[in-house]
Amino acid sequence: MESTSIQNGQVLVFSQHRTTALTINENEERLWEDIRVYLKKLAPPENRYLHNDLHHPDVPPDEPINAHSHLMAITLSTSEVIPVVEGRLGWGRWPSLLLLELDGPRSRRVLVQVSGESIGDPQIGTCGNLAGSPVERGERVRAGHFSHNS
């Protein structure tokens, strides 16, 4: 929040990929393992999925076998909104923003947009994009990878 003058408003964080997810939760190793186990129960990678039938003519040659990743992603969210209160993220003491990589590892992009009330400007609606992803910035963000073998 140091790079913006927003005092009260919100931060929108949005993953631009269909096989990643964002969530706000505790950044704790045992919880990460619980998340892995839970998601693999919802969409086991070894199951047969129509999306994985790569023999159709409309399928790109580099298409991965990743139906389970898409199914995991639809149960989660591609975005989170965090309130900004008095120039600080208003999400409490323990939460972190977690980026769940469901089909990687690979390079990913995350859009971060801050909007709200600026210092000296009582109008609400100021909007700006921050360069870089929260993963690159490294502040209370944790990326997790869910491979077939995890």
C-alpha cells in the first residue's frame, strides 16, 4: 500500500489464468497439505475426463492433460477483494493471500487494482493498477503448486 495514496477502499487481486486460484487463508504448511489432499479428492488427476481427450482436431498441439486442474479451479475463486482501512490492508492478523497453482509450475500473471478514497481527495472512485504481481512483490503472498504427485 506504500505505493498508493488510497486511504479507504479496496484492493482487487485477479488471476488471469483458468488453472490457478486465489484465496485468503492462513499460510501454514499443514494447511497447505490439507488443501492439496482436499482438492485431489474433489478432482482426482487419474480419473478419465473428456477434456483430456486430445485427439480432436480442434485441440492445440501443446494442450496439457489438465481437466482435473480446471475442475479444481471452478470450486475456488480467481479473485479476492481486500478492504483498505486507513491506508492499510484490513484483513486481520493471520490471513495471507494464497495463489494456488493447479497446473504447473509455469509463469503466471496476477492483476492488482487499488481503488478508493485518496489522501486530500474526498471523492471515491480513484482507480489505479499496480505494476507487477503480488507474488513478485512478496508481501504476505504464498504460491502453492498442486502436481499430480503432490
